[in-house]
Amino acid sequence: MKRLTIAAVVFGIAAHGTDPVDAKGKSVTGTWTLTVEHVGMKLILRQKKNTITGTLDWPHGDPIKLTGGFSGDTLTFAGDSGGDNFTIQIDSAGRLQADGSMKGVIKAHFVDLNDAHEVVRKRDQEISWTAVPGQRGK
């Protein structure tokens, strides 16, 4: 009888997979307030298994369309946006915290353009961020 019970437990674990997201039932789907340098921005994430899509509203242009992943407690995302006189590309990694918030770092690559769309300046910046569920400050 013990062998049958142990076999059933092992089979049950194998049938559900070993994916940490599925095993722990964690999801980052929803609306978040992502804060960088005291500025809160609307972050919308959609999670399907370990794949992340979404948008990040920011004060300088159209929302940044994001793609990335979520595995264990680690969220990664990347995206880009632009306007008449700039482009931005971001890559980020963060971790889900025990209290349900997230913390991470965005690596941003900015390119400033003149009216003739010639590159005037390029700069890279690493920016710490935090995120909490829900939309704040709007």
C-alpha cells in the first residue's frame, strides 16, 4: 500500500510538471504601479505560463510594449518606444518580494535626435525600480 501511495504522489508531481510558476501558482498578471525616481508609471502585465507581455506608460511618449518572462520569483522584460526626437530601449530584471511587491533594475538606452533625425546624443542609464499591485496616483 505504501508503494502505491508513493507512486501516486510521484506521478502527481510529474503530471503537474516542475515549472516553478505553475508549482507555486504565482502570477504577475494585472495592473501595477512601477516607480522610478519618485515617478509612478502604469505597468500592465499579462502572463501565460512563463511568458510575459504588457505595456509601461511613461511620461515621454507612447506606452512601451513589453515582452519577457516570469520564472520562480524573477521577472524579465524588454521593450522600446520613440518619438520625433528620441528613442528608448529598456531591458529589466526584477524579483517578486514576499510582500507581493517587486524590485528590480531597468537598463535604459536613450538616443536623442535633432529635427533632421540625426543622432545628437546617446546615453545609458541603470535605474532601480519598485512595483506594487494596483494603479496609484491617477
